[in-house]
Amino acid sequence: MRQEVIVTFGPDRRFEVALPAGTALPAPDEGRRWLDEQFSANDCEPLRASGKVLIADKVLALAGAVGARRFADDADWAQAFARATLGALARPVVRVDVDGGALSY
């Protein structure tokens, strides 16, 4: 089964982070924990005025905070991001549209 995260930063910056076949995903709580740690480590800001941060919001905010350069320059981090995102959301394919502020499955 295909497992990948596609992150776009506008029409000309697209990163497809495909996991090797058979890659075990972390349990949802482990994926959320990694996203929480990276959210804090990268000084991400909540997207909602209420301060409530949903997992999808963390994925979007984290991708936006690290930017396209991190996805281009750090393949290990991009793989970890993909594993955590897929595990936390329990989905085989996730599309992250940073400029549009949307996640789709």
C-alpha cells in the first residue's frame, strides 16, 4: 500500500515524501508526540484564535514553520515528519497545502 505525505508550498514547490514499502507507522499517540515536540521546538504558533491546536493544525503549522527548504535539505527530517503525520492521522496518504492552509486525505 502506498504511504506518502505530499507537501506543497504554492504551485511550484511540491515535496512528495514516500515511505518505503512495508514501513511500520508509529501508533497515533507516538505520531502526535513527535508532532507536539517539533511544534514546540520550531516555535510554531496556534492557527486558531482560541489557542486550541488540532493535529491537522499542528501538521500545517509545522510544515509552514520549517518551510520548503527543510523538506528539500533534510530528507531524514522529512521522512520523520511523514511517518509521524501518517501515524497520528491514521491515513496512508496526506496532502498538506501550506499556502492554502488545508489538509486532505
